[in-house]
Amino acid sequence: MMRKLTILLGFLTLCALPQLTAQVDSNLVQFSGMVLDGTTQELVPVPYVNILVKEKGRGSYSDFNGFFSIVVEKGDVIVFSAVGYRTVEYTIPDSLSDNRYSLVQLMTQDAVNLPETVVFPWPSRDHFKLEFLAMDVTPELQERASRNLANETLERMRSEVASDGFENSSYYLRQQSREYYYIGQRPPMNIFSPVAWKQFFDAWKRGDYKRKRDNR
């Protein structure tokens, strides 16, 4: 009896699974478009805009030309933000009949005035000299500073400390910028550089390679 019940439940699950999958797929939307600067009459793309799905912790970037594409769900609130521009929110309509939706999002520039900062220096150079000489720099502190600034310690920290989100995004944006800089052309190679060939022949004439071989 238990075996027949298990087979029946498995059969009902298999029958309901395609319906659930189709329902989830019908709720997904390929959301794409352009982000433009609407401050002036000349509409120019806004590159590298943060595009975040509100309250879901995921998003994307617009590329150098302001184009973006991301998979969202119907009813999601999309937040567009960029440095120097006002943050804009847009809600994906619930009544979409297609699984694709395009948008041209305009953003306006926003100036932020930072509070005034007053820097108070030492009253005079003599006061600074007295404070500097009064610093407690014991041999123990000097030894600790030398260990912290040693090349081995810094190399170990660089290899062990993981990159944060800002470093990862910065590395990704630098890669994209390098690709866009040489778009439509072949990146330069030193083998075709006359300057590199001249440096090679000059080093050969000076005997740099000969001295390196003799030192071995």
C-alpha cells in the first residue's frame, strides 16, 4: 500500500512540475535598454550606471555606451544610480504579456555640496618640532613597524586578503575600458614596436645580455 502511495505522489509531482516551471518562466522578463543624460537637450549615454533590483540584492552595470540588460520579474522595482546623478526608481509593469521589455531611462545631474572643512595646523613650526620630538618611538615600536613593512609581510597580506566588491568591480571596469579603448583595432604588441626594437639593439651593443650570461 505504501509503495502504491509513493508512486502516486511521485506521478502527481511530475505532472505538476512543468506547470510550476511554466509559471515561473512566465514571470521572468528580459529587461534591457539605454541610460541617457537628460539634463541637457543633447542626450548622451551615461556609462557604468548601477542597476539594482530593489530588496533582492542583485543587479548589473550599464556599459560604456549606456546599454544594460538584466533578467527581472514582473513587479520588481529597479534602482538606477550613478555618481553625480539623481537616483531613479522604475517599476516593471505587472501586466506585461511578453517576456521582453525595453526602456530608455533618463537621469538628471545632481550637485552635492559637502560641508565646509576647516584644517587647523600647528600654531608654528616650533610647536610641530616639539610635538614630533616628544613622540614615544621606543625600539619595540620601531621593530614592530619594521616587521609590518617588511616585503615578506606585505606579500603575504596581498596573497591572503581577499578582494572586496569595490576592487572586483574596479578590475572589471578597467578590463571593459581597455577593450573599448582598442575596439575595432588590434591591441599594440611590442614585437611590432620600433622603440622596443631600438632598445633591444642598444642593449645588445652595450653587451647587457653578454654580461648576464657570463655572471651565470
